[in-house]
Amino acid sequence: MIAPILRVIAFAGAGLAFAGAGLWLAPVPAGDAPPQSARSAAEIMDILMWNREPVGGPFALTDQAGHERTDKEFRGKLMLIYFGFTICPDVCPTDLQAIGLALDKLGRDGDQVQPIFITVDPERDTAAHLAEYVPMFHPRLIGLTGNLDAIRKLADAYKVYFARVPLKDAGDYTVDHTAYIYLMDRDGNYLGFFPPGTSADRMVEIIRPQLAEPAR
């Protein structure tokens, strides 16, 4: 079955960047897909741009308080989901700040939107570390971590590329990753994604009409 979805076209990461302007209604075919670990960032961009596969899926991860959280808890709300890591020097904090500001600009309507930050560096981003990090961006931001296999499986479902990159300092590393802000509907279905660097005002412009849409 092919179903139309609302898409905010964008891509950035691993030395590549692309951003489209506005919204796009496009068919997305369902079907199995190979894991993102076998794909380059450019291949993932092609998948997302041309709607070749479904995006999103269930999760069961640990939040910054050490509690297990699942996607089912947030049914009835929109979700803004962002994959990144806490030591990210620029893109991640900039986008998380924009998400927090967008929620504030939505006022009381912002309570219908759940922001979620999912680490792609679970080795360093423990629950305790997330507890120090996520409140800097918004009091309702939930940080999620887990074992690497669980993170990789969820990243595959969301078409997220990430890869550990060694640095010159012995034992140190960074993480290359794609940087999308995913917008999910009240039933957990994919609506689209915002480019890195999207302003809070632009997010509000896109999110507010979606708040009027009931759960299916």
C-alpha cells in the first residue's frame, strides 16, 4: 500500500548537506530495507528525498531519570525526534535550542508536542550525563539512551546514519551523523523532517496546523 505523507525535505551530515524549501506531499512505499550500517549518508539522502522506504518505528530506551520509555507513551501527542550526541560541538545544540524555542513559541499548544533527544553515542551519553544535558534546552525534553544495538536498530528505522570516527588523541573519538528533526503525528507516524538550522518560527509554522489534526 502506498500512503501520502507530509514531508519537510532536508538532509545534513557526514560532510554532505541538502535542504529543500517548504512541504511536499509524496507517496512512500512500504517494504523491508537493509540496515543503515550498510549505507552511506548519500544513499540515505536518496531514500528520504525520493520516499523509497517508510520512516520511523517503535522504541524502548532509558531516559535521563533511568526509567524505560516507549513510543507508545506519547500517543495523542506530536513528537519531535532528534538523533545526536551531547559532545557535538555545534549542530546538535543549535537544533535543540531551536526545538526548545519553538515549544515556547507554541505556548500552551506546545504541551501537545513531545521533544525527544536520542543519543547516537550511548557509551558516553549515560542516563546521568543526559540528566545534566537535556534541561539546558527545555524542561520537557526527554533524553534517551540504551545499548548500541538498540540505538542502531532505531537509527536504521529512522534512516539515520552515524559512525564513530577516531580522533588523533589516543582513545578519543567523535561521531559523524545525519541531523534531521523528525516530526511524528499523534499515532507515531512520520510526517516529515526539518533541516538542521531550521528556525523556531519555521517549526511553529509547520507544527501548528498539525496540532489541529486528530489522531487516527
